[in-house]
Amino acid sequence: MAFGWQKTKGEPVMKCGLCKAAMEEKSVTYTEDINQGVIIVRHVPASVCTECGNVWYTGTVAAQLEKLIDTFVSLAGSEVSIIDFTKSVA
């Protein structure tokens, strides 16, 4: 398992799999460098380590990102595409 849960004051807290610091839920920007150019996906929900900054995505979000990237790779007409995750997966 890449990361785990640890109870603190009755609340489960996710811990980073690399440095074991606490993780917090944030909205991040995901970038994918593909042969035709770069795809930038804004407002992606993720868990971010408060210490080392490592970013973790849930399986659902990762699957949605993969599908979104695959769709835009086939449609992209420019070298840079910027996508709003919250509007694209709704």
C-alpha cells in the first residue's frame, strides 16, 4: 500500500507513503507530456503531503484522468490543451 491511515484524536488521517507526514485534500494541476504536446488539467482533487509535497490520486480520479487524457489526445489540435477537471467529468 502506498499510504495508510492513522487515527489521531478519533479522526483517521492519511499518511504519506514516502515520508509518513500527514496528507491534506487539495485541488491540484495535473500535466501530461504527450508526443503531440502538453495537456494541462486544472482543479484535480488529490491528497497532497504536507511535508514532501507528493501528490496521490484516488483510483476513481486516476481513471477519470486517464479517460480525459485519452479523449483529448485524439481531439487535440494544438500543442497545449488546458482542461478543467471539474467541468469535464461532471
